[in-house]
Amino acid sequence: MKTVLFICSFNSVRSQIAEGLLNTRCPDRYRAFSAGVAPGGLSPHAVAVMDDVGIDISLQKSKKLTVFSTTRFDYIITMCDHVKLAAATSFPSGGTRVHRHFDTPSEVREDKTAILTDFRTLRDDIDAWLTKIFPDCPKQGT
């Protein structure tokens, strides 16, 4: 089984969504983990939009990157530009390194429907991207 570490700034949205998607898609091929440079807690909006597609990430925890400082991963995937730069000198060893910047939707708005719409778009963008990175793990139902 190959291991994957998804890294973003706060380990609250992007990396958490990616971890949940990959672990659900291919539990027999990959074991995904996630971490952040400055963990900020799991976003309730991320939990909600993952629940929309039948994936429960509510028990996932926001973790600091240093938790994995001695762990070797088959894939290390950075999900925002500044983390890619910071991670060049201070992240776990590993094989394949992949980067793609994803903007995190704002959670500071009065319109909750608009917030969730933006989070769903992010989830779907990450899901489509994972299909390209891990073609041996198709979306469920495909």
C-alpha cells in the first residue's frame, strides 16, 4: 500500500478533503494523511460538503506537519503555493512530489448557501484532480 501526505496551510479544508476522497476511493491501494504548516482545526463546511457525497471526515483531526517529520511517504502533495515553498526545506521525506494550488473559499460571509456552493466547487475540483494524479483510483461509481 502506498502512502500519501496532502499538505496545505491550516489542514482545515483542502488537505482534509483530499485525504477523505482518496481514502474512500482506494482504501486497498493508498493510505492518505494530511497536515498543515499551522493547523487551524477542521472546517465544518468541509465536513458538510464531504457528507453531501457520503464521506464522513468529521473524525479527521487538523495536524501540524511536524507530526510526520520522520515519516517517509510515497507521495507528498502540496495544495497551496506558499506551502510548496516552505516545504522545500522542511517536510517529510518521500518519493513523488506533486503540487497544485487550490484557493480555499472564504468562510466569512453571511450567505451560508454561497459558502457551501464554493466549498462544493472546491471538493469537485480536488476530486477531478485526484483522478489525474491517481488514475488507478477512479471516482466511485465510474
